[in-house]
Amino acid sequence: MEKTMLDYINSIPDLVKKNLFDPALTDKFIDLYKENGKGLVLVASGSSFNACMSVKYALRDLLGKNVEVFTAHTFKYYELDRFKDDFIVVVSQGGKSTNCISLVDSLVEKNIKMAVLTSNVESEIGKHSDKVFDYGIGNETVGYVTRGYVGLIVFFLNFAINYSKETLSDGFIESLQKDCEQAQIIFDSIVSQAKEIYDKNIKEMLSSKIVHVVSSGDCLGLAREASLKISETTKIPAMYFEAEEYLHGPNLQLTPDYSVAIIDNLDETSDRIKELYKALSLVTDRCYFITGKKDDYKNCIHYDYENKLSRLIYSIVPFQLFSYYVTNTMKSWESHPLMEKFDDLIVSKAK
């Protein structure tokens, strides 16, 4: 039976338990980075780019090195020359992104230190470099990726933890290991809460016209991924905003018809973002709040964790589920028929 998007979402807990602390997943990648590593530059597109955005600050803290994140297009044409002495990692989950392949060719031609991460080392991108690594998620056959986003974050956390293990405290490692062991419990709790909110708000969910996703810091990448997943599946326009920037104009368009999701980054910005949620609730009842602690707010999803890094793994799950529930109910998987002509003219994936 062909797998669905929901099947891949449900596979996330097993993926976390299998990959987060497996040293064999990243040992060769770490060896290469030790040979070449100064700063680290992560380059990707789509959900892979969003995963890199989500893990950037965590990598900076764990590695004690500068970490930058760019899309493949921007990096190739506008940033490459500034980072010739850094270690470049190009990520393409399926290995078919033409902009990533083109960038790899440029890096190889200029003899710049680099590596490729993919879920399919036999794909097209694997033919363009001899430094290709499998980041351990298997083949995700559904185009609207979910497992791949989480799996890339898990890979980078594994890499950083094993690279820096001599400097990390026992308490830090133990707390993350406990969350890893509890992966299924944490995941099931989120699924249960998400399903309850969906069922209670099904009319609002199925009649959404526009969605805003708001966060900051690490979770801004997550907000970007949430808006991508919503828009590409449901075909409902969805946009992401940094919390304070949202107050400088984008909020002025709000009406009671808007749906707004707020993601708590669980740091010193938490009080401010809770105030934002309360203010938004005065304009629209279609407000949703993702946080790490149980609150009495309406439409609030929380998860219990020992280590704050776990929010990078699990906070995306409600958005993946809402996207699937709405799209499956509304039967909106297919794009407009005219998009066939668009795809014939603009190619973004290798055959």
C-alpha cells in the first residue's frame, strides 16, 4: 500500500529514537568537518532550508562556531565569495533540486571545501561530488515532506552533540536522552491535543482564507516550514513573520477571518509572545498557541520536555497534522490545472 503524508508523520518518534544518538550516523561527516571545519555554512531549499534555519542557533551554541544558513540560489549568486574558507554543506533531500546541483558544481569547480547531505546518495546530486552523506531518513515518497524536515534537524543535532561531547555537561546529555526515550509519549500527546483542537474548530479550519504563523529565534525556521506546509498542501495562503516585525505593519490587515498560529521559542521572548497571543485573540478567535508548558489559553498545544532542544523536533508536528487533516478532508492535494504549463516551463527538479 502506498504511504501517505500521515504515515510519514507517524514515523517521527521511531526516527528520533533511532537517529538522535547513533554515532554511526555522523561519524564520517564529523571526520570530514574536523579536517576542514572553521565556520559552517548550510545551504538548502524548501523544507531542508527551513530545517537548517531551525537548527542554526543550536548549532552555534553546541559547536562554538559561527553557523550561517542560505538558500542555494542566494548563496551561489550573492554570498559564495564571502565564505570560501568555511565548510559548506549543501542539502537536498531527494537529491534532485537543480539549484543545489548547480551550486555543488560551482563549489567543486572552485575547489571549495564542501559536503552534500541527501536521503538518496544514488540520486543526481550524488553524481556531482565525492563527499556525499546519507542523513538517515530513508526515501520519503510523498512530495509534501514531513519526516525529512525532522530527520535533518535530528541529524544536525546528532552531529553537534557527538562533535562537542567532551564539552557538554552530563545533565544536558541525560535530559536529551530522556526526551529521546520518551519520543513516542511526547508525540502521542501532541497528536491527541492537535486532533482535539481540529475537531473542536473544524468549521474554522476548513474555512480558513489566510494563515499567519508568528515566532522568533530558532522557531522562526519552524514558522517558515509551517507556512510552507500549509500553503503547499491546503492551497490556503500562509505567511510567516518574526514576532516583533509582525507588529510593524503585517498585523494591520487582521480581521476575525484570519487564522494566526503563535509558536513560543521558550526563552526570554516567551512573556512577550504570550502578550501577543492575548492581543491577537481580541481580533480573531482563530488563534492557536504552541508552547512547552501547559497553559489555560484557548487552542493551546503544549509538550512536556526535559531539554529545550526537543522543541525543534516536535513543534512542527501540529502544523503537519493540521495540513494533512484539512487537505485530506477538502481533497485539495492537486494544484490548479494551469500549473501543468507552469511546470513545463520552469524546471526545479532533475529527472
